[in-house]
Amino acid sequence: MQTPTNPQEVYLPDHIYHALKAKLEKLVSEPFEECGTDPETEIVAALGEIGNIWPVSVLDDAQVAEAA
């Protein structure tokens, strides 16, 4: 797994932060069986689709070098 050489804080626009927070709060308050999926899938979807937050491991080596 590739990791960034200098992790940085991430600041999201308030509306994205609050949407992401609401989705994660909903996930911990409802049984996952009702959603038809599993916790990991729901969390990854919330992070990616709402917050546009992805692990660096999804990048190829050229993209990692570009981001550094």
C-alpha cells in the first residue's frame, strides 16, 4: 500500500462535511441489514460519494508522484 510522504489535514466545505456526518450517523444508528449491504461498503460509499475522500492506494504511481 502506498502512503503519502506528508499527510495533510483535509478541510471540506461545510455542506459536504455535514452530509457526510449525517450519513455516517445514520449508518451507526440503523441495522445494516435494512440497507441491503454491509458496513464497509456503506462507509466507503459515504466517504467517496459524499466527501470525495479516497485512499491514496487507488492512485497509480504517476498520480502519487504528481500529488507529492
